[in-house]
Amino acid sequence: MRINHYLIALACILALASCDKKQQDIKLGDDEFAVETVKSSTADLQTTYSATMKGEEVSEIRAKVSGHITKVYVKEGATVHKGQPLFAIDNVQYASGVKQAQAAVNVIKTNLATQRLALENKKMLHDKQIISDFDYQMAQNNLAALEAQLGQAEAALTSAKDQLSFCTVTSPANGVVGEIPYRVGSLVGPTTQQPLTTVASTATMYAYFSMTEKQLLSMTREHGTKDAAVKAFPAVTLKLTDGSVYEHEGHIEAISGVVDANTGSVQIRADFKNPQSILRSGGTATVVIPTHVDNAIIIPQSATYKIQEKTFCYTVDKDNMIHNTEIQVLQQENGKDFVVTSGLSVGDRIMVEGLSKVKDGQKIIPITREQSAKKLDKAKKHMEEKKMPNAE
């Protein structure tokens, strides 16, 4: 009797375990996936490119004379105007050089005045035939020599004054002062490797960004020439690092004629007015280029996956077999959609959900997004009911 009871109990346990396993193995539509048919529509895109900002004119400020810095007139980041003093270099020796050059000029001028008087006297004697032609000619030559010496002395004086003026280093343009690596007492000169500072003219700022050679080639073919492609660019906007949009629109003004051999990209320049000096040279931003596309194929990013920087999606054939298909896309600013430029055609069917659960060549059961959402809700409800404790 006991053996029979044990056998009956064991059979019940095995039966219950088998039923539980069957419930776990139940497939609630595992081959059903949301599928959509590709359609065309108009799209207003915003293509973004990372950019580096540079001033319209960035001047390296260097010392033209050697000496110790005695004064720094500005601070890093200060806004300066053309001709404004930036640094003072010890000018004692250069002031002395000006005095010496001036003295040399004065001596020669005195000698020259004396020689002119002598020449007048020689001329009078020569006219009366008291002295020979040779003596008179020598007097003329001496005057010419002194005049030449005066020219040299005056040139030396000008050079000495220039050297003295170079002791005050001024800004060559309106702009913003960059880093100042030197302080009072630093020895600087024309051969100093690092500049005293830089002054970036920021009235107009240049935003440099890169576009692929393929994109540039496509635009050039569309518009005929590179210059025509530049003119065809719409006004662009600038997104700053804090996420705000710069208030002034910019314009594409130049495209480099050289392709970077390492990146396969071409540098492009957009110009932005900067009246409030908000933009700074060396900063970063994002150039946003608006593009209007007719008959565009737009698909959700969730319907794509990447392999080695290439973008793919799963297309569904008439037999409901899926195939991984490479596509070329333009990313929209909204971060949700792609505009497909090649690889798909209007009327194609693609999987839009569950890409990680399938593999190439698998047969699926296509359903709509609405059906997929209901399926998911039903599965969640089923799981919640399994976790709910017994009322007993």
C-alpha cells in the first residue's frame, strides 16, 4: 500500500512538473514582428557637423627687439583695439641709440654747413682763376660726400627710432587677447619661439567643419561647379556648447580644394557675424545645415543596426523571409529617424521592431505596430498574473 501511495505521489509530481515546463515552453507568437511598408514623403532635414571656431584674423604678437618685459598692459581674454599697447620692453639701450644717432646727424649737418661755405669761397676764387679746376672740383666732391653721410646718418636715426618704438608692443587689429605666457621680467626677442600672445579679430568668426568627399562630389554634380555649390547652400545656424542656438545666421563661404588623405573629408568654412563677441577663437560648436528633400524615404532608427560603421535593415520579401540589407542614410536632428538615400525603394517592406531577436534568412509572421503593442501588453499582463500570489 505504501509503495502504491509513493508511486501515485511521484506520478503527480512529474505530471505537475511537465505541465509547468509546457507552460514555460509556450511560444506566444515568437515569430511575429512588426513590419511596415516603405513610403515616400517630403522631409526638412537638419544635418549637423562639429565645427571649430577661428577668428577672421589671428595675429601672433612677437617682440621685434630684445629685452626684458617691464609692463603687461592687458589681461588674457581682454578685448583690444588696433594700436592699443599690449607690452612694454626695457627701452634704455634703444633710447640711448636714438640719442647717439641724432648726435651723428647733428655733427654731419654742421660739417655740411661748413663745407657749403667753403664751396662758395672756392667758387669765387675759381671764377677769378685764383684756384685750379681741380681744387674747385674737390670742394664739390667733399660736399657731395657729406650729403651722402647725412643720408646714412638720418637712416640710422630712423632705424634707432623704430627700434625704440618697438619697445611698446601694440595690437595689429581689433580683437581678443589670447594666452599670455610671459610676465614682467621675462626676456624676449625676435628669436623667441613662443609668441608673446595672440590677438584674434572676432568681428567675423569662421566655423570650420568637414564634409565627406562623396557628399561634396554629389553637390558638385548637382550644381555643376564647386562655386555654384557654395552659392546654393542655404543659411546655416550654429548650436553652441550649452545647447543654445546662436542668434545670427551664417553662410557657407569657402570649400577647400584639398581632400584630407587620412579622413577622406573636405574642409568647409561658414562665416558668422559676432558683434557681441559671444563666439571665441578656438571654441567648438555645431553647424546645422537645413535641407529640404522631396520624395524622401524616412525610416525609424530603431529599424536599423550597424556593422563596422555600415548601416543595415531587415527587408521582408513576398514569402516573409527577412534579408539584411545595407542602406545609406542621413541622420535627422530629431535623433529618431533616418532619411534613406540608397538601398531601399518605395513599396519595400522592412522590420521595425525586434531586430536583435532574428537572423538573416529567417521566416517571420508580419504584424502591424498596433498588433505588436497589444501583444506586448498581453505578455506583460500574463507575467504579472504568474507573479501574483494565490488568494488562499
